[in-house]
Amino acid sequence: MRDYRNLKVWQKAHELTLAVYVITKPFPKEETYGLTGQIRRAAASIPTNIAEGAGRTSDAELNRFLEIAAGSASEVEYLLLLVRDLGYINSIQHKEYATSVAEIKKMIRSLSQKLKSNG
């Protein structure tokens, strides 16, 4: 069992989630139960799954939750593109957050590979 708060990838994913909540606050009211909720849930799913996996007893279990977190990161990646194309965020914001998601995905892959090589 690991303390997820010590994992750099969790810290980065948590920061992204906080940022997603901020950037989605001004989204149109009609998106509250649509895109706003979807991108927030997907973003929160990344650190949530990392935390849950870290609380498990084996590297294989953590790795399974890392795969789920990576899937959520891909979902956020697409939703950021969609909200940019809809004009809810600008290109500068999109680039900043898309870069963060790409870094998180890379960190997840790296941790996953490390766990597999240890097993």
C-alpha cells in the first residue's frame, strides 16, 4: 500500500482536476449536466483511480487502476479539444491543459512500465 499523495503523477492529475473545475465554471448553464459534468468527472477520475490503485495490495492491482486512469486522461484530452472547438476555452488554454494531460499520460505509462519490470 502506497500513499498516493506522494506519487508525482497523482499530484499532477489533482492539479489538472482543480484547473478543469476552474475553466468549466463559466461554461453555459445548459452544459451543466452535459459537457461540464462530463469533463469534470473524467478529470477527477484520473487522480481517483491512481489513489484507489495505490490503496491496493499489489503492483498488478495498481497497474489495472493506472490503465483506467490513462483511459480517463484520453477522455479529458478529447473533451478539451471539443470545448475548444465549441469556443468554451481558447487555443492558449487548450494548449496548456492538453500539454498537462499529455504529461500525465506519459507519467502513467512510465509508472506502469516500472511496476511491470518490478514484477
